[in-house]
Amino acid sequence: MTHIQTSTSPVNAAPRFGLIIVGDEILSGKRADKHMPKVIELLNARGLQLDYADYVGDSRDRITATLKRAFASGDIVFSCGGIGATPDDHTRQCAGLALGRDLALHPEAEALIRQRMQELAREMGQVYEADRPDNIHRLNMGMFPTGAQIVPNPFNKIPGFTCGTVHFVPGFPVMAWPMIEWVLDTLYPHLHRTSAWIEQSVIVFGAMEAALTPLMEELERSHEGVKVFSLPSVDHPQYGRHIELGVKGAPNVVAQAYPALLAGLQGFDVKLGPELVRK
């Protein structure tokens, strides 16, 4: 399992956002992960940001352990992949194990799955046979931990599910991404910060991060709600070796913290380059 975690989170103690990506095909390199860049994009469009991501293969023990951490964290977490009904799909079962709950056929999920099977039968010119073994097997895709709520799937009606603040969607991007958008816009519209986030930074030459750390810590102490970031580079094609040093947060906070950052840099033997603003 690979764990990637950023060092910042939204201001004002907003909930953190996490991402779990399940599948051997990602870790083996057979497929490249597209979920993390898209989830970052979806969150950023709402003034939010991803705090961490976990990659885990098709191992029940590891998926269960990862989900236990997610449920215990209280974070808003999206889990992509492994909710189908083939032998290598374990996420639904692992969610039940992590919660200590049995799986049960969700009535609304059952209705949606049956509706989809009827549509497929019509498209193929066949008669829908509810008791046919393969159709009965497909209902396993609606077996969720007891108490789960569904996440609608606009692509083919086969739903995902939600347990608390952990939301489970398929691995297929064409399904997963609109489902994640639905969760963000339906369950968390009150968290959106579409016009309340800004980054302002400056390129610094001739400095070491360790020397700048006290200044960064002082800025965070004296400007509540601001996050200071430091992005060093040793071989940038334009600037060469440098540090991008900046602050991020609500515009009114950044408007006070950024001048303080520039003033603090005057006490160092450094050269300042271009200033950058991102909204």
C-alpha cells in the first residue's frame, strides 16, 4: 500500500478530504490512476482540497485496515473501485468487516439493479428472467453494510453507497466522477468555498528551507487561518534551484500575511524573483 499525504488542509478546521483507490491493476502498472487528479480538480472547483490518498491492492486484509482508518478518522473519504460482484472485488465486504456490520441487499439498490437488467434485456431483444442465475448474481452489487445509503450512478444506474462520511464508488471514471460530484454537491454544499481561497507566493533564490522555517512558523502563529507552504526545486527549467514560498487561505487573511512574509524575508540574505497568485 502506498500512502500519499499533503501537509495542508482547508482553513477554519474544515473537514479533511481523503481518497482511497483500490485495485491491483493500479499498483502493477497495468492501468494509470486517473482518480486522484480528477478528485483534486473536483474539490478545487469547490474551494476545497485533497488532504491525502491511499493506494491499496486487492487484498481483503489491507482494504479492511485502510477502511477502518477511514471510518475512525471522521474525514470525508472517497473510495474508488472494488464494489462489483466478481471474485476480485472485495470493497463491499471489507467495508462491512471494518464497521462490524453484516451485508444486506439494499432495497433501493435492488430496484435500480433490476431496472438496469430489464433495460439490458430489452436492448438485446431478450426477455428479462429475474430468477436466472446470472441475474441473481448481479444483485450482489447491491449488498451493502447494513445502514448504508446509496450513491446514485447516472451512467448505468448501478449505485455506490455511503457509510457515514466514507463514500464508495466504482473504479470506472465515467461512473465514479459524476458520483463523487453528486456527493460533494448534495451532502456537502455547506463546505464549498468557491470564492474564499487564494494562494500568494514568491520565488526565493539562495535560501535553505531550514533557515526559513522559523519565519514560516511565526506567520502561522500570528495570522490565524493562513497556511504557509514551501516548495523547493533543484532543477526547475526556468528558475533553476529555488524555493517557492507562499501563503494560502481566505483572501482577507492572505492580504495581511503575504506582506508580512515579504517583510520577514528582508532579514535574510536572499534574492526574490517573480510573485505568483493563484485563486
